[in-house]
Amino acid sequence: MRNQILNRSQTREFILQMCERHRPGWKFTRVSADAFTSIEAELRVRIIDKIKRLPAVGRTVRFD
């Protein structure tokens, strides 16, 4: 398995908090392994996309 770039416990806590806020009628208590895999994959794609759009000057990565 590749190195994880997300802290699973903090990500799980955030997901469950957002479920409480945005889906108040349902009580979610677990987050599947597939959900973590999906979120991690989407994050990797977004980071790579942003890196490809960086200017060819400078030494600091800045995502505006």
C-alpha cells in the first residue's frame, strides 16, 4: 500500500462531524475503508493537478 497522506483518525472525525451537520436526520457512526481510499485518491489527483499548473519560476509551492 502507498504511503497515506491523510491522518485517518482526524479524517474520520471530520467526516462524521460533517455528517452530523449536513445530514442531521441520520446518525452515522462508521467510515468505510473504501471512503478513505476514495478521498485519498481524489486528494492525490487534485494535488498533482495543482502542481502541474504552478508557474515555472520560484522555489515555493503556493496554491492560490
